[in-house]
Amino acid sequence: MKLNIQENSIDLEELKKTLTNHFSDKYTVKMKGKYVIAVAKTKIIGANVVPLKNKIIITGGFPSLSVHIIFTLLFIVLGVLIPLIFYWFLLHNKMK
């Protein structure tokens, strides 16, 4: 999802504080690198919030780097089809 905003109108720390205040009872909000905010429902299901100059991009994804690495290793070991089926049927709908 893309949200258009005015250029340079969002501060990263301010956005993180706002997300923490609004979603503190259901979700965990933490920084994932310098420019990405991870909003986690569980250890596997979450969303990544990336503020850019004139828009904010919100994508479903893994909230932690360790889960992302494990999923990537499953792609390498098991091939593409089995992990994709696992992701599509068990995780994709929950990440929307």
C-alpha cells in the first residue's frame, strides 16, 4: 500500500512514536534498520513501514531478520515450490 504525503513532512521517530501509541496493545513496533519500521503481530506475521520523501510504503512481511533468513534458507534447501506453497496458504492472507 502506498500513502502519498507532502514532501519531507514525516519524521521517522515521530512516525514510530505515533504507531507505538496507536497500536501498543495489539502490535509490537520497532526499528528494522535505519529507515524501516517493523510492526509485528507475532514473530512471523507483520508489516514493514518505509517512509520515503513523498510517500509511505506499507508491505506485509516478516518482522524480524532471523525469520526472513530462515525462510530464505528454506527456499535454497527445499526448492521454490514447497516454501512458496507454505507461504501462500499459511502466511500470505494473515499479512494483508
